[in-house]
Amino acid sequence: MYWSFSKMTSRRQFLTMTSAVGGAAIASQILPISAFAQNFEVSYSDAEWKKMLSPAEFKILRRKGTERPGSSDLNAEKRAGTFYCRGCDLPLYSSETKYESGTGWPSFWAPLDDAVLTRADNSFFMKRTEVICRRCGSHLGHVFKDGPKPTGLRYCMNGLAMTFKAA
């Protein structure tokens, strides 16, 4: 089995595991993304991902972590350009769909076509929708139904999951 008490990194993981509400909820927070394998165009071993990413990036992209609100420079990014997946450099969001949500994370009302996939995330006793990169499967953040027009959606992304290239 992948996890061990010595590898737990947060009180939240410990409480989730010990509550034993269900194996799926536990597995979704402790097992690596590769444990829920599906064929992605870009795929690396955990060792390869760890060489390519910082520890914080690895925790977010490959272990479904979340950065502290207000900690990303991308939250304040106002220039015209495109936001890319840090894991595989796939274009994800146009700056034209970025807006200030007041949450402390970069937020968008729509992704670029064929950029992201979504799936149910029922971890921590919440019902959310996880957003992942469609090319490498990296965790990007979550989407909520409280965004602005025209979609009414808020794609709340981790800044460390993306890079930005100005137009």
C-alpha cells in the first residue's frame, strides 16, 4: 500500500484516514493520481514528476494539494496572455476569461476548448468537482457554480499548477 503514518503530511489527511467513512475518500487524498490511472498523452513516473516539479508543485499537481489562498503571483496577473499547465505546458485558460473572485486563487469563468477534464471529488465530506489537465491528468483546482456570466462557473485554480505567458 502506498501510504504510511510516517508519510502523512497533514492533520487533514490523518483525520480523513482515521474517520474511515469510505475507502474511496481516503484513497483520493493519499494515493497518487497514477493510482486512478487512465491513459493520458503525457505520463511520467512519480520519480520523474519529482525531478520536474518543486515539492509544492508535486503536492498540488500529483497529490491533489491546495496552495494557501493569496500566495500565488498569478492571482494578481492582469496582462493579456495564456495560462498553461505546469505539468505538460498545455494551454488551459485565456486571460480574457480571468476575473477577480475574491477567493485568493486565480479564477476563470471558462477554460480553453479541450483543455481540462472534470470529475467528482467527494473528499473531506464535501461534494466538489475537481478540474484536471486533460493531457497529463494533473490536479489544477475545482470548479464551482457561483461564477460570473456568461457561464456562471468559477474555475478556482492553484497558481502553482499553472504558468503564464504574456501575449
